Amino acid sequence: MGTQNSNADNIIKFPNGLIGLAEQTQLQLFHETTQDEPVVHWLQSIEDADFSMSVISPSTLGMEYEIEFSDDDLKSLQLDNPADALVLLVVYKQSDENNDIKVVTTAPIIINADKNLGPQKSLDQAVFH
């Protein structure tokens, strides 16, 4: 994967950072260019080249989210058109000894694809379809 060249069109701003990572406020979204329809994308920090995480669409797992937003959520997301919303889930491997892949389903990353702006939302109760 390595460090990616920054492309302003792919930089997502997270004004409040990510959950537990308040300092991560700008991340570049990218995927391997060798794939026609990539399953895994990465979010790599603009501030810290050593920080990146793998993300997937919930549809990859056959999931759809129904997320309720507070007025503050909507204000920070600045979403005018629901079709511009992109929902991503963080995937990770717990350890090098264990190859099991885990998915964080209760803290999706929601991105306004039109404005490259997003929060990560902690869900007390997620409704999946």
C-alpha cells in the first residue's frame, strides 16, 4: 500500500476527528488501482503517514444501515442530498497470529461524497437490513 500522493479530491475532512482519534481530521480515501471494482478501500491520514485503516462498504457484507441523525449530525455532515452519503465500516485484523478479520459495525464512517466531509458515528443500536 505505502504512502499515497495526496489528491485534494480524495481528502475527507473529519472536523471532530475519528472516535478515539480526535487528531485524525484529514484522511485520504483510496483503493488499489489494479482493481476494477475494489472491495477494500483505505483511509490514510494526511497528518500522520503511518496511520491508515481499511474500510469497506456495508453492502459487501450484505448489510444496509438505517441511521438516525441528530440536528447536530446533519449540520456537521452538511448533507443536502441523501444520495451523496457514503457509509463505510472499519475492518481490521486483531493480531498477526490470528488471521480473523473483524468489522466495526457499531461505528460507521459517514461521508458526504459531494463535500468530502464526514463524521464517524457511534451507534447505540444499529438497525440493519
